[in-house]
Amino acid sequence: MPLSDLRTAFAGRLLTEPADTAPFLTDWRRKWTGRALAVVQPDTAGDVAAVVRWCHAQRVAVVAQGGNTGLSGGATPDDSGRAVVLSTARLNRVRAIDPVGNTLTAEAGVTLQQVQDAAQEAGRLFPLSLAAQGTCTIGGNLATNAGGVQVLRYGNARALCLGLEVVTAGGEVWDGLRALRKDNTGYDLRDLYIGSEGSLGVITAAVLQLFPRPAAQLVAFVAVPSPAAALALLSLAQSQLGAALTAFELISDTCLALVERHVPAARRPLADASPWYVLIELSDARSEAEASAQLESLLEAALEAGHASDAALSASVAQFRSLWALREDISESQGAEGPAIKHDIALPIAQIPGFIESTDALISRYFPGLRLVVFGHLGDGNLHYNLSPPAGGMGRAAFAALEAPVNHLVHDAVHAHGGSISAEHGLGLLRRDESARYKSGVELQLMHAIKRALDPLNLMNPGKLLAPDSNP
Ligand code: FAD
């Protein structure tokens, strides 16, 4: 391959030394490692187009990569060594902010934290928020349609994007950077590229939607007797708080105990243990006093109705952060216990208590001793239904051998309850084949038809999201 041609085709960096390329060839969880002809870091959308045109001419695959924090193996090249990894690290400019139209235009490689900070400087809020925000990029967020902790109020990445600039698989720049809330002029190309995990083209910039900053943010940590009670409390909170309800998270006592064990600063906020808890965030209120009154009135009603047995309210920013930390530290605390089998699933919200009860029973029947570590964004119908080895321990190989049958059991149960086996993290390599098992023939045919139409040579992140050789 005449890499020297590629070197001269664009401005920006081209990395070929193993020491330079290594960080781009392994995923965040260190589950997948691939090889690549080179890693390129173009400076502009025009540069990205030049790289893609070179790859097109040479029949070389293009693997787009942002912050490389994806959890499904989507940004890692395969081991053929024939792909170019296209890192968006140097597409790092905020191009414009419009505080009247409430929009911000950012290049794909701007980190989520930088977008939030730029919005804040302009007196606005960009509400997408997740634990990897210091590293993940807005391009990656859109390519995976990321969720996070405020989806209940503001929606996921798709809902926060008005327009896109994309380099197509043929190496052309599509300028769809429209700052329009209404645009009914045919097929929605923006929505095709959002969530396509680099399999249709490379996102180079986006117009994002901003919001007014809330005057106050409060959080309550509430003990609830069961997931059914948590659901009843969610319904009450929606009625009483309306749009001020920003997050509603479910946490099992097993999760809280893990955080208590592994995070030295963590303190249980309530005197007595309860099988389940919810964390409720209220924002958007006009003042701190009003927010407090609203939350207190909700909790009184919940205690009276038997949906809750106890509650603690944040009375300062420090308390707000420490209550949220109990939720955010669960993944890391589970990791500190050793390997885990994880499921990022979505369910119709009303089905969640029934799903938990029946799936827990199946797990304890067929895989006795495995510990259930269940938490998630209850308000979005998104559960992290995870498992850890038995408390007494289990050999790594024996636990790893359980992963496929446990996945099968859990995902069959998700499907039976009308759910989805990937709520936030996409398919990548991790869930590609399992997803195909649960989609209808018609749905798969339509997806393959879109892929063939927009990427006829199958060069955009081949083998991710859709199996490469199936052609139904
Ligand atoms: P990458 O990992 O680089 O890429 C992800 C996929 O997008 C790949 O398929 C890649 O090819 C494609 N891609 C990247 N950039 C582009 C582009 N410019 N154009 C086209 N395709 C592109 N996710 C959630 O949804 N919610 C969470 O709460 C959440 N929490 C997390 C917490 C931690 C600690 C970690 C490590 C991850 C978490 N994630 C979460 C997953 C991850 O952060 C998101 O999927 C994020 O959106 C990925 O962004 P990235 O820039 O790192 O993308």
C-alpha cells in the first residue's frame, strides 16, 4: 500500500510506529485488540474526506475513533492489519455558540466535558452527562446515541442533535449542519448516521441543542421496599414534579454494599438497610427553597402511600455530589470484586418489576450462587442487570464459561418482555450477533439495505453492528 500517498493526501498526523498506534488498537475494557495500517488524525472535515477517498481507492477499511471509551468494541480495528483508524482527536474546535437559538456547533473530536463547559460559559446547559465525559467525544456520543443520567428529562444524544456534518463512505462532505427544530424535507439522514457506530460514514461536526441552566438541583436518596414500589414512586414523581424530574435511578442493596466496601469515602445515607433504593434528582425549579418544598411534598406522599420507608435529601452541593457518587461508583465497585457479566438492557418501564422477579428466579435456579448487581436508569426503562461470582469466589475460567449461557438466558427474558438487549452501549462486536437473533427478518433486511446503499464497498467499520457476510 502506498502509505506515502496517504501521508501527502491530508494535513494532520499520520501514525505508524507501534508505540504511537498501540493506544488506538485496544478498547477501553481491554477485551479486543486489533491491528491497523496506520492511525490518522485529520485536522478538518476536508482532510477526513481526503483520507476516506484514499481508503476508498485502495479498498482499505476506515474505523472511526473518538475517545475510545465505547464498551462494545466498536472503535477497535480487526486483526487483519488492513484498516486505517481515523481518530477525531484533532477535530477539536467549538465552531459556534448561539445563545438565542440555543445551539452549539462542535467538531466531532470535542470531548463531552468541553461541550458542557462551553455551554456553561455561554450561560446555557448541554445536558448529556456520563461518567466518561472527560474522554468521550461528541462524535462518539452521536455515533453510539449515548444516554447517561439525564435522559428522563432531556433525551439521549439523538434528541440533543439538530444537524450533522458527515463524510460519506465515498469521501464526500455532506453539510447537514442545520440549526432547525423543524425540517420535514424528506428522509432524515441525520437520524441514519446517529447510532450507526461508524458503519455508514464519519461524523465530523454537529449542531447541538442547549437549554437554560436550572436554578437549583436537589437529590433525594429513598429507601423503597421493591421495584414495584419504585415504579409507583416514579409515577407519583412524574405527576407531582413534571418536567422538573431530571433523573430517577434504581439501586439494589447489593450495589450499595459493594460501594460501601470499595469506596472509602462512601457512607450509607439512611439508618436502616432496605432491599432497594431510588435516587431522585429534581432540577429546573425557580429556587432552592421551591425545589426543596416540591421534593419534601413528594416524599411525604410516598411515605404515606407505602411506596417508600425512609429518605435523605441533599442540603448542600457536597451532599448532592456524595449521594450521586453512591450511584456512579457502582460499576467501579463491582469491578473491584473481580470479573462481571454485564447487560445493558431496555424494557417497557411497566414490565421492569416482573422482569426482575422472574429473571432473578431463573438465574438462581440455573446459576445458583451468582450475585445479582442490578441498578439503572429506571425512569428510562434502562437496567444494568449485572452478575458477579458467588461471594465465596469462583475460578476465572469457570465464571467466564458462564457468560454465554447467562447472556442467552437474560437476553431471551428481555426479548420476551418486549425489551432491547442494548439500551446505551450500541452493538459493536459485543452484541452484534446476539442482536441479529432477536430482530425480525424484515428489520435485518432493511438494515442491510441501508448499509449497502450508503457503503457499497463495506469499508466503513466493517463487521461492526452488522455481520459482514450476511446478505438476507
Ligand atoms: P469511541 O469509543 O471512540 O467509538 C464508539 C463507536 O462510535 C465506534 O463504533 C466508533 O467507530 C464510532 N465513532 C466514534 N467517533 C465517530 C465519528 N466521529 N463518526 C462516526 N463514528 C464514530 N455510554 C452511555 O451511553 N451512557 C453512560 O452512562 C456511559 N457511561 C460510561 C462510563 C464509563 C466509565 C465508560 C468507560 C463508558 C461509558 N459509556 C456510557 C460508553 C461510552 O462512553 C459511550 O459509548 C460514548 O458515547 C463513546 O464515545 P467515544 O468518543 O469514546 O467513542
